[in-house]
Amino acid sequence: MWREIESVSLGIEFSWQGASVNARDRWGNSPCADALASGHMQMAKLLKDYGGEVIGDHKEDTALTPPLPQSGDWEINPSEIDLEHSVRIGKGSFGEIRKAIWRGTPVAVKTIRPSLSKDMAVLKDFQHEVEFMVKVRHPNIVQFLGAVTQRPPLMLVTEYLSGGDLHEVLRRKEALPAALAVKFSLDIARGMCYLHGEPNVIIHRDLKPRNLIFDDAQELKVGDFGLSKLIHMKHLHDAYKMTGETGSYRYMAPEVFRHEKYDKTVDVFSFAMIMYEMFEGFAPFDDKEAYESARLVAEENLRPEMKVKTYPPGMRELITKCWSADPKERVKFDKIVEQLQRMEENLPQNDWVHDLLRIHRHSQHTQHTQHTQQK
């Protein structure tokens, strides 16, 4: 109580120096209105004694409601982003991803092609991705910064990650050192464990190396939520009828390929395929076309052969369970994190930094060469 009185007295002292006791916040409410709405009756009384008025939408018998993400606090004025001097860093079927400057900060800007700006299906997908990005906050998830949704060009703005993606590292067709493969797996698993947290589960549905991006510290982050789906888990093993053939074929769960009901375990299957690729140095069924590889998995129940001898104890068994044909047999990401942490603790870490820097330099050189050839 005395702290409240001291706080109010301090505010009154400021009012004597010229600050208004009826200053409004960005929602149009005065301090007195907020105090009443929050139940601080003594504070409200003191404010009123010194000229405070109840201004705004608050009523004395209602609680203060915080602003929702839908309030548009993240809406960006497109004039703040200079696309003319931006650099393309990615390309998709609906648009491009460009490195640009926003308020003095390098950012990644996902744009929609002008020819598709009136396509309702494309606009719905864009809105869908923005809604997802607003909701997620995790160190291993690409950070959402804002979006342009009110007028074209539509843009989704995220943090700019300079390290490239996992695909650039794996395209060398070399197996990663075990300690590094486990570290990267753990980064991915932590991000996915957050997304799969109940009751509001987010299924990524397109988990693949191109959507796993390195930050400056070489931590992997999960990105690209264009195909993600938010579901509310009423029961532990709820399954949902979703659109089949969503995501990239080479990493696709068999039930998705067969247009069957599926749940969050489809991400676990994709994760197993990514772990396999990191240890083996080759994508699953690398000698087959992507569609054919998915068909072999779904219709013939085949899995790629684990040939290398660098798998740490327990890793082969973990991958085998994660790509099981039976979704119920697949390991949940919280358990995957626990197992990977134990593996990491038992692996020598002496050359970890050296391997990381060597691989990063190689991938950066490859990106620079490609960019030079495109000019």
C-alpha cells in the first residue's frame, strides 16, 4: 500500500513540474482509468484528489485487457523498407526472400510477386503464415519482426540470419562429424519441441534442410511456416484430416504421401530423415527422384540404409524409431531432446569448433561463388 502511495506521490510531483496527471497511453486510457480497472482503488482516489479523471474505455468494474497481437502492433509501413536496394537471398514459387534494411537493421523480407497480389489462395497462405509467426517465440525459431498486410507489396519481415541454411552445408555430400551432427539435431529438436507443445500444437509439415537456418553463432533455427498448421489437442493421440502431399517429398512421412490422417508425428519422421542425411552425407535415397523416394517409403515401406560407422551409441535406434511406419511408435520431441543431450554429453567436443568453422567457411565460399556467377 505504501509503495502505491509513494508511486502516486511521485507522479503528482511530476505533475507539478509540468507532466499531465491525465496523460493518455496508446489505447487512450488515463492513469486513473487504468488504476480503477486494475483494482488499485487507493491509487485511483489519490489521482482523483489531484485532478485525475477517468478517461478511456475502462469501466470501474472491468479488468484491464492487454492488447492482442491482432491489434496490428507489428504492422510495418512499407515505405520503411527499401526493396530497391535489397539483395535477393532466396526464391520460391510465390515470391522472393530479400535482405533489406529496416530501421537501420538488416532483416529478411519475404515478398509476394505482384502478379499474385490479388490471388485469394496466395493471400490466404500469406495471412496464415503471418498469424503463425506472431504466435511463436523461441531461441531456435526464426524471429518474427513484423509484416506489411494492409497494401501491396505484401511483406513478412523476420530477423536476418547470415549463416545460410543446413542445405548449403549438406550439399558438400560429406558426413558431418558426430558431435556436430548431434549438436545440429539438438538445435532442431528444441525448436520442434516448442512448436509441438500442447495444447496448441503447431505442425510444421515442411521440415527440411532448406528451412533450417544458421544464426551468427551457428545455432540452427527452424523457419518457413508457410505450410504449418495450428491444432488444438483435445486428446493425446488426436489425428486430423489434412491435405495430403504437403511439404517436400524426400522428407515426407508415408501417411502424408498416402493422403491419410496424420498428426504432429509427421515432423518427427522428417526430422529422422534430416538426422540420417547429416550422418551419412547424402539425402535419403539420393539416387532416386524425390517423388520416387517418397513412394518407396510410403508404398514399399523402405528406409535408406545406414552405412557409416560414426553414429554415436543409441543414434541408430533413435532414427529407426523416429521414421517408424507407425506414427504411434515415433518418439516425441521432448524425449528426443533428452536422448540427444545424453549423447552430446558423452561425445568428445575437442574439434567441435574447428569442424564448425571449417564447414561454415566452405558453405560461405559456395554461396559467394554462386552469387558471383549469377551477376
